[in-house]
Amino acid sequence: MSKLKTSKFGLGLAAGAMALGLSTAGIAAEHASGFNGIGKNITDKAIEPWDISVFYDGENLPKGSGTVEAGQEPYDTQCAMCHGAFGEGAEGYPKMAGDPMPQFITSLKQGLDGVGNRGVNNAWGHAPTLFDMIKRHMPFYAPGTMGVDESYAVTCYVLNLANIVDYEFTCSNETLADVKMPAADYYVTDTRPDTDNQRCMSDCYDYEPKVVGAAVTGVSE
Amino acid sequence: MSETTLDQTPQSDAREGVASSDRRKFLRKSVALAASGAAAAAAGNAYAGDVKLETVTEPLKDGPTRNILGRGVVSVPYGMPSKFEKNVVRRNVSWLTADTVASISFTPWQDLNGIITPNGLHFERHHAGAVDVDPETHQLVIHGMVDKPMVFSMEDLKRMPSHTAIHFLECPANGAMEWRGVQMDSMQFTHGMMSCSEWTGVKLTDLMEYVGVDPKSTWLYAEATDGSALQRSIPMEGAKDQFGEPIKASDCELYKDAMIAYAQNGEALRPENGYPIRFLLPGCEANMSIKWLRRIKFVDKPLVTYQETRHYIEPLPDGTIRQFSFLNMANSVINYPCPDNQMKGKGSYEIRGIAWSGQGKIAHVDVSVDGGKNWQEAELVEPVLSKCVTKFKLPFEWNGDEHLIMSRATDETGYVQPTLAQMRKVRGTNSIYHKNSIQAWKIEKTGEVKNVQIENF
């Protein structure tokens, strides 16, 4: 607005008045969506290379397959250094196989540490998701570089390490959705709020507060 | 309040009479601020007694900057903080993650005085490192259940009607190291996985109208162009989870606040925060605000991605695993005093802190200085905005006693920030995420301020 003012009153030139006229026409345009002429249409074919996301139920799994056996070599050379030869994790990187589901659930119920022992066998609902994740995000240092069949094979090898499929199993766009993940039935969608604190202002409790400080200091470094 | 606290300190014993009349004035003012006078007295937030001040007799001397020339303009083309502020930086905790590429850093809220996080201090969370995406070639694709699948350049996005709003972003792991007990000795690490910025971009709903989203579409998902190609599913009206259970209606409205952001506090997004564009879903766990955004697809079911099945889940003590916990609920913390900002002698202080809620505006913040037995309502500092950090403050007189200080936020939905005991009761100690319980700091007689937990409150 201030620019228009300068043109009109400060300069008082024909060009200024013209600019004002043009802008007004633009602003007054009827049916202006704010989007007229912006962007490009694109065909599904052109999008295909990016349209890689696999749904939990296996929809959009790319055509291909790989056996547990075929997954061993690529796992040992491209994955084991971080996730351990047996999926036990290495150098602080995540485990492939954590606590078996019953033990994981017991830890939750008894307040024992369970989160450090998460893995494919206790905190993954759907095998197609595992394929999707490995294909897009692993190996960590060169994400997205494995082929489709190799990704199926490595996925199968990881599923076998986690005791979810037999050694004879073949992972493919046809079989993966039927692999039952141990955690599949344990998921529940958020129903919070799960606490109901009240805005008490005075004499909110009458016992001694049990104050606990840090067991060790200097852990922030 | 500074007016009240600054002009009340007695200058010397000779002004005793003045001091005590001022003292009454002070008490009246702070009582007026408190929810109830009785609560104020009981809470121990009363006049600390006359504090004897030191007297300066040495004549003042010029400092080293008085007789020299300083730097010329643009000697620092992109300005940096004073060299004396070099401690005000993002930090990480080395033992939290195996490397810094799939890791997190924390905002130093202990050193910030407003609601905005300077861009260089915004917390970072990457799953495959921060990447440098060229805006000249970057494209955003929108497809799926739409009339017109489309692709947009950065120039295209900047031509569109813009939307600006101030919102916090919070990693739901904020506070996660404290479920089992006290670990961290800095508020940077107890609450620093949250930052707040002014964001500018294009409203998702505007784009939806333009590409013509099919009303039968109940979910969308957003995907990044980094090495993790991070992707998250976002519900819309009528969304159901993978078991066919409906997503709660209020969560199905969250997308209406979303934008495709290209600016952060007025300048381009920082690479660490998603340059050149990111998805921004206010109020929700920040993992959903996909950085380095390249694709949005409209669909009719959730993907249930790696992030949704393995990372951002809460294993609960009833043996279930909670998924799709989108919202960050009301939270607050005192950042002055705190373990990083200790007491420096008796007398007047202003307790200050920050509060935020993913459900809307902050309605009240109450402060206790006696471990939660009694509370006083703090003053909220304008602006008070939805899904945004709100600053609060309350005058405090410290007479050298021990105190357990804490803040409690209530948001406009009436939700009250829970106590730690309430939170542990429903979540156990394995749920990692969304720990928004009341934080206690202990002021020691020495003036040291420590991170503590009150196990039975």
C-alpha cells in the first residue's frame, strides 16, 4: 500500500497512476481464488517413482520377492555392524530382536524396563511396514539404495532373526501382509486425556512430600 | 511487576519507616495478584524481611569500550549474538542416541526471555541428518484422492495466499528421560525438546480446495525428501484406525490448522528445521510436521508407518501399546529460577516460566512454592495465543528458606496439567512420550536450585 501511495501522491506521474489502475483491476478480479495459474498438473505415471509408501495391509508393496537365505549376505555386510549379527544391536544402535512379546508385556505390567528392549518382535504391528522402512531408510549410511528383491530378502532375514518367520519363508508383495507380527493386536488408538487433575488452590494435600533428587549427577554431559 | 519489586527495597536502616510502609504496599499488591491472600501467606511467598544492601563507594571508571571505535556495519553480514552469550546454544545428550545423525538437540529455554525461539536455537530432531535442499529444484507433489494431482515449485508456493501464525513445536519425547526418576540437571534437558516460532506458509486447507480433495478421503500423509523419507499419517473427518476404530473427532480437525511453511520468524526456514518447506501441524507431536516436505497424498486409511508403529507409541502398564497420540497436552515449566538460574541472595525475585498446550490457549498458570500444597495464579504475559508458548510471571520473595517451586498449566479446554504421581499411575514408566507432568525444582538454603521429583504428588 505504501508503495502505491508514493506513486500516486509523491511522484504524481502517469506511470504511477497506471500502476495503480492495473493493481486495482487485479484486486477487483472476480472469482479470484488466489491460485489462478499457479503450479502444474502432473500425471500419475510421473509421480510413480515417488509414490513408494506401503500401507500396513500391504497395499502398494512393489512387485518382488526375497528369501531369508538370500537376505543373509546383504544383512551381514550392510546391517550387522549396527544391528548385530543376531539382531542384538551394536554400538548403541537399535536391536532387531528385543524381548519376546510375553516378556515385553510383563515388563510393562510390572514396571520393569521394557523400552530398552524394543524390537521388531515386540513393537511393530505390520510386516509390510518393516519392508517399507528398510527400503526407504536403510542401510542407514546409504538410505534407499537397496533394490526391491534385496529389500524383501533383508526384511525376511530380519523377520527370521526375530523368530517371526521360518528359514524357508519367502517374503514378497503377496506374502508379507499375511505375516502376523507378535505386537499386532496390542495397539490401541489414543483416548487421552488419561489424567484428571483439578485446579486445587489451597491445602491440596496434608502429607509430607516425598522429594527425590538425582541418584547420580553429571548425566547431562 | 518490576515496578513493584524494584522500588520497594529499603535503602538503609534509616529508612525503616519508609520501608515498612512500602512493605505493606508490596504485600497488598502481591496479595491482589494471588488467588487468595491466605494461600499467598501459607505458600511462603511473603516479604523476605529487610535485606541489607551493599554500598558502592569506589568512583565509577570507564569500561574498555568507552574510548575505542567499534565494528562497522556489515562487518558481520548476518548478525550473531554477543560473544558473552556463547553459552546460549543448542545441546545434545551424547548417551541418548548412537550418533548425532539420528538424534535430538535441545533449546536453552533457561536463557530465553520471550515466547519466540531464535532460529539458531530451535531444537533439532533428525532421523537421517539435516540436508541442504535446493529451493530452485525442489518440488511439492499433491496427489491421491484429488481432482487434479499437482506439483508446485517454491515460487508457486510463494505466489499463493499466505498464512502466518505463532506456534510451538514439541517432540513428544520432551521430558522422557525423567519417567523413572530424576536424571537431568538442566532445564534445557528436561524441557528443551520444544521451540516456538512465527511460521509463514500456505494453509493446507487452501491447497486442498485448489487440488479438489475428494470428500471421501479420511487421511492424508506427508513425506520428506531426506534419507529417512520420513512419513506420517494425519487424520481428517471420518478417519478410522487400522482396526476400524474411529479416530476421535477433535483429532480429525487438527489438519485444519496445518500449513506448508517456508518461513520461520520472518526468514527462510533453517536447514535443520526443514528448508525450504516443511509441513506444520500445530499442537501435535512435532514428528508429524514433516521437514523437507516433498509429497502429500490424500488417502482413505492410515499408512501406520515406522514412526507410527515403532517410534511414537506408548507402551502402557495395562499391557497395551498406545498409538496415534497426536496431541501435546498442556505443559509448563519455571525457567527462572531453575537449575541453570540459581538464587543470588535473599529478597525479591520474579518467578517466570513458559506454558503451552496443543489443545488451544493457556487459560491459567498457577505457581506453588511449597511443593503443591498451595498455589497462586501467575500473570499471563500477552500475547496469549492458541498452540503457542505463553509466558507467565509471579513476584516471589525469598527469605533463604527451602522451597519446592512448580507451575501448573490449565488450558482453555479446562484440561489441567497432571502431577507426576497421576501421570505415572496411568502411564507407568515405559511410555516414553507425552510426559507433560508438573515439574518441581527445589530451592536449597544455599540458593542452589535442583531438579527433584515429588513421588507422592
